[in-house]
Amino acid sequence: MRVQRLVAALVTALLAGCGPATATTRGAAAPAIPAAPEPAYPVGVRQFVVDAGGPRPLPVTVWYPASTGPPSTPTVLPSTSTIPPGGPPSTPTAAPSAPGAETGPSVRAGAPVAAGRFPVVIYSHGLRSLPELHAPLTTRWAAAGFVVAAPIFPRTNLRARDFTRADVRNQPADGWRLIRHLVRLDTRRDDPLAGHLAVNRIAAAGHSAGGFTTAGMFTSGHPARLRSGIVLAGGGLAGSFAGPVAPLLFVHGAADPIVPESVGRAAYARAVGPAAFLSLRGQGHGEYLIPGNPGFPQVLATTIDFLRWTLYDDRAALRRLPTDARLPGVTTLTSRLPR
């Protein structure tokens, strides 16, 4: 695929700058929020632009847990019609093990936000990609009780007129701009998301170049509100994985021809603190992100329970992770997580 060919060049450009990192201890714990929800939510979606008049405007798609009330906009956005990098969807071969694993949640533009506060996940796309191409994963995270905010990066997205992979080094700062925007938005009485964002419970996640972007957000002295990270088919940037210590989950295809698994494992080895590495035998750069493919239910269940543990303080979710990740002959979980 075009995405795969272009991501290949990213590895060479980025790995030259990778160096060792150190970590410090986590800051003060965030205020308590209710326990992680059990039933799957319907999902709402909205879009806005951060710094629309600035030098790096940042269009953002947000998926969020929705209530069952009447939507403000009757547009239905199917969550399984887009295809993430790695290939087209195929017939399901494994039973779902997480909310919406097979069919996906119902997604509606402008739906009212569900009652309560929800942790936030910043999701970063890869080279020549867009947030909607990752909807099969991000909408399922939203259905599980998370607000997922996915920016379109100015110079690496699918429609960028001045595309350059070198701009990846600037994307971690874009992620922090989005976090600051969400913190302000949560206080605006006229915004539908106001009062619904647990802005002290934030995770970062991303695929390929977005995985490198995610790693780059965990630099020395980063605010403790960034509590965990998920790196999908990515690796580390210079200065990554420094304190405050935050749990990290790495997911990688063992046969990835674009970002070799050794790159992801090297990043895992550099991570200081709780970390886990989920390897998928025989898989490439993103097949495991496609509903119906072997490994997708395990990746979905593992990422959801990792987020439940790190953002909802759900210890039962932590204990489920080895079972979530298990698919004999396909998945292998290496873990430095607490028990």
C-alpha cells in the first residue's frame, strides 16, 4: 500500500536520532472518577480546528461516548466502512472479545454526550493517513468509555500539499497543543463536551509515524496528566520515554516490512517503568487493526483493558491483560506490568 511504502522512509529518518532516555517518578494522582463502564456506549462524533488562524492549524475528529437521546444531527457514520493501513477487511475468523469487536458501535454525528466524565485518548495517524482511516479501532475505544481525539497533522496527512516526513518531529508538540485545547474546552459552558472530559486522565496512542509521535510525547518533565501510551507499529524518538513514568503498551506485527519489529522491541527495551509488548506472528504493518483479521479481537481487548487500567484505575482490567492478548499461534505477550 502507499502508506506502507512511505512509512518505510520514516524509519531511516527517525532512528538516527534515537538515544537513551531516563525517567522520574509519577506526579500526584489524578482525582478519582467513577469505575470503568461495563456496557458499550453508542458513539458520537464531532470535528473542530485547533488554532485555525495559526501557522499550524490542527483539524481534529473526536469520538465520544454518546447518550441514547435524540441526536442534533441525523448523519450516520458507519464505523467499519473505512480501512486502516494494512489491507482490506476480510470475513471475521475469531469471536469478538471486546465491545463491538465484530460489527462495531453505532456512530452518529452530533449525538449528545453521555452523562459523566470520561478519560481522553489522543490518537495520532501515520504518514499519508487520516483519523477516519482508523475509525474501526477508535470508535470501539469510544464505545468502551473513552473520548478519542485524533488530529490531522499539517504536513504528513493524506491530503497534505507540502508533505514531508521530517515534520514528524514537530507532531508531539501538536499533540500537547490539542491537550491544552481540550483542557480549556472542558471549562466552556457552551461546548457539548464541557464537564465531560477527565483532563487529568489522558493517554496517547498512534500507528506507525503516529506511534513515533506518541513516544515523542513522553519526554522529560511531561505533565503527569499524560498517564499512559500505546505505540502501534512504531518506535521511539530522541528523548522519548522520560519521566514522569507512565505505563506503555507496544503492539507490533512480527513480519512488519515497514517498521521492523526490532524497532518496536528496541523502544520497549528503552521504556522505563511498566511496559508490555504484544507481538503478532506473521503479521505486517497493520493487518491486526482490521476487524475480522486474526489478532484484531486480541489487540482490541488488550488495548481497551490497558486503557481501563491506566485511566480508570481498573485493577481487574490489568489482571485480564494476559488472557486478552492470548491467541495461540498468533500472539505473544511480553510484560513488565505489575500483577
